[in-house]
Amino acid sequence: MTASSPNRRLAEDINPRWSRRAILRGLLSPGLHTGDAWIRLSRRAMACSFEVILGSEDASAVPTARAALDTVDTIENELSIFRHTSAIADLNRRAAAEAIVVDRGLFDLLRDCVDIHRSTDGAFDITSTPLSRCWGFIQRDARLPAQAAIESALATVGLDAVVLDDESSTVRFSREGIELNLGAIGKGYALDRVAAALQAGNLTHALLSAGRSSLLALGGRGRGWSIDLISPAVEGPFARVWLRNAALGTSGAGEQFVAVNGVRYGHVIDPRTGWPASGILSSTVIAPTSAAADALSTAFFIGGLSLARRYCAAHPNVVAILTPESRATVVVGSHPGARVEDL
């Protein structure tokens, strides 16, 4: 292993397997490339590890991959609610009082968030931070709040209060108390930006990941990149997904929760009710972009099978792989760059 900075590393791994602790596990199957090693570059950002994995035959693209990963720092500086100088923090401070001009890339991302919010019946909502704070998940001090506190938080939630002016690229909040938090889409958006930088550098085969929940496959020799899915409902992988030019995002509530009187409440809050989502153990979505896959995996975790079926029927190139509490995994939708196999 060689290290070029404390936050960046380059490693070669001749064992063609890498893993995730939580919902998904990637398996780089033999025969996917002609070389004899994998090259992995990683970068710590957004409280997770961003990675680019290349086949050894693409070793000449390592400088391109390093430069692409540099974009993640810029995106975190723009999107993080925990950085006082970020564009999102600035909006949260000032947009209720005046219209704020934002970078066109951020404006387009917010517009995509509004579109997904509307098409998922409000299940995806980037203004739900007051609810997460009410339940103690922002502070990592989870608790069961009083119903009055939930209702008070709900009064400050609603993407309908975010007014976007396309002509001037401005954002304004139509009422006080609105807070934007792109945690459910930001990592996917960052992967899309990294992928665009790789493609601009003529790199066409790479597997990108962010943390334990987001993947983006560029190209994919042979049958494509092989990803094994795991679920709290079963031991070991329950499905294998082959990806080519597609993104995969997964949502679950396994790591943050509060248990009260034997009832477990997860950290994914339904912004329409103020209560944690229930009924789904894990939600995986395959979509054309990583931002969409991440956002929709959250929406389907909240909205369940009925929402996933309606959405996939109306939107081609989207696959939902849901494990309900009934333990029977359901796959709906299709994507030309994805094949799902039972294991």
C-alpha cells in the first residue's frame, strides 16, 4: 500500500473480493477482466469512504481516478449541514428571509429533489431534519418524543415550502423553520460527479462506492460488475446483481434506532407522519444515476411495496428490491444494465 496523503490511499488487492458490513456486499467475480489484480483508490469524506475500483488493465487511469476523487471534498464543502460555510448551511440561515442565488449544479440537484418528492407522494423529503432532531437521531441520542413534539416538528417540514426560481437560480423558503439536509441523496450525487470526471478522462470501466449503501458501475466487462445483496432477514447473500452503467442504492434502519417497551423505532423518519418508517427491512434500488438510486431507496423504505410498484410502473429503468418484514424479498421494475439473480 502507498499513501499520497492522510485522506487518500492507493492499494492493489489480488484477492478479487471486497465487502460491506451492512446491506450490500460487492463481489468482484473472476473473469470480469483480463488482468490479475484490482486497483482500489479511496478517499474519506461525508463520514464514509469513497472508493474507485479499477481492473489492473486500467492502471494507467490511476491519476484520472485520483483527480476525480478530489471532487468529493468540494461537494462536501457545498452540501454538508455540519459546515458553517457550506451552501446548504447558508440557505438554512437566510432563505426564509430572502431569495438566495446558488450554483447551478446545486440548483439542479434541489430541483431533482423536488421532482422525486412529488413522484413519491412526499415519502422523499429533504426538509425532514426537524423530525430527526426531535427523535434524537441527529444528536445520536435517540428517544421516543411526545406526540406534541412530533407535531411541532412536522409544522416545520415540507418541501412545498422550498421555492425554486429556474430563471435566476435562486432558492427561497416560504416559511420559517425550513431546513435542508441532503443526507439521503448527497453521497449518490457525489458519486455521479466522480463518475462524470472519470468519463471526461476517458475511463469507461470502474466501480464506484460511497460507504455501505451506494454503488455506481461504469461499464463492466463480461457480464458486468457483480454485487451480492444481504438483508437482516436472512443469513448470507440473498441475491446477486450484475451491473453495467447503472447505480445501486440501499436504505435500512439497522444501525440507528431506539427501543421502547419492546418496540424498535429506526432512524428513517416518514416525513408525512413524523414517525419512523416500518414494514420494510431493507430497500435497494437500481437506477440510471446514483443520486436517484439513493433517494428512491429511502422513499421506498418509507413508502413500501405499493409505492415501489407504482413508481416503477411509471418510470422505466428503475428496479426496486425490497425485503418486507414478512421476509419474502420482492423485485419490481427493470433496467437494461441490471440483472438480478436469486442465490
